[in-house]
Amino acid sequence: MNRVRIPILMYHQIAVEPPKGTPLRGLVVSPGTFYRQMSLMYLLGYRGLSMGALMPYLRGERHGKVFGITFDDGYENNFHNALPVLRRFQFSATCYAVAGRIGQSNIWDMDQGVGQVPLMDRIQLQAWIDAGQEVGSHTSHHVDLTLCDAQKLESEIAGSRSLLEAVLAQPSGVQHFCYPYGRFHTGVLRQTAKAAYASATTTQRGRVLVPVQDNALALPRVLVSRSTTWVHLLLKCFTAYEDRRGTQE
């Protein structure tokens, strides 16, 4: 039997691209490009869904033309530039917020020479939720979890959930998690399971093979970068292009 594969799109910033030579420039997708990508998926009859809304499809409980939309880090430009597009097409998405950096900036990128960009504050994150979107956790401080001891892991994984739930009114609570830098090992997986997250996403390239069984805490995603054209997007979402990239990494 042929099993369905569902793409979960991975975005970071939706903003005017920075100058050439800027570190991590490829992770900045322009507002116009994002609009065209969402428009294309809409015209093809697909619905973009947050992780919470997508889970029944990933488990094989529901069927339809769907794909996931995720934003790592919680940049303020997602609120200003992505939210209007999501609302235009009645799509939902998950923003993975860094719980201990709400309203601050991407300080974890400073060592790489990346410019500081504002992150959504509590009011913006709540407005994001109130607009039908979802907030997940991206740890408390955007740390490499593979370098943390057990106490630190619990603080970053379960503690970040508690921090977010203390300041945000989200009906379902914070159910979804994303590993910073995509890094995890068996100890990290155990802590994520202990924190009772419904899903966790990685940076491994590929689409999700449905139905997910024991791997809902290590879901692959489809990278969308500055250079992703509409042709690339179609290849990534509807062919084995991205799945092969995942097996090569």
C-alpha cells in the first residue's frame, strides 16, 4: 500500500532580505515570496495547518489536501508579514517561541555575526493566537539541547512550556515543540516525551510518512529558504526531492 507523505514547511523570518554576505541570509524569505507560495498552495486546493490542526492527518485519522506551516524562533516580522497572508487564505500555522526571550531578540545568533532582530512580545503572541494561529515551544533560551545535563534539559523543555502557558491564553495549552538547531539525542527525546508534547519537529529534511507511529517527537520538515522558487516548492512538497535530501544528511 502506498503511504501518504505530508510536508511540514519550515520558515524562519518573513522580511526584506538582508544584504549579500549577511550570515544566515538564506533563512529570510521575502513577504512577496511567502505570499506567492501560500497562494500557489491555495490554488492547488491545499490547506495550510498548524501542528495542532495537522496532527489528526499525520496520525491517519483524517484525510485531505493539507500541509503544515511552522515558523522557528518567533520573529516579530512573522506577525507583521506572515499573519496577514495566513488570514487571507484562512491558513493556520505554528510559531515556535523561545519562552525566555519573548519581546527580546535573537541573541543566540550573535556569535555568528547575525544582526539582532526583534522577537514577538507577549501581546503580539497573544494576538497571533487570537487570530487563529498557534504557539509552540522552542525551549527557554534557544540552547543546543545535546549539550545540556538532565536538570537543564527539564528546564529548557518542560520549563519553557510552563513559561509560555503562564503568559499566554491558548485553549489547548502548549502542545508542540521544536528542537533548536534541530539537535537532539535519546536523552532529549525522553525529556520531550516526559513533558507530554504531542509533537516535536526537527530540521531533518523530508516529508512526514503517514501515519506517524512512534516518531511524532522527531518529525522531519521541508526547508523553505530565500532561494526556494515556486518550482522548488512543488518539488519539495509533491515529489521525493526533499525526502532524498533527508537521507543524505
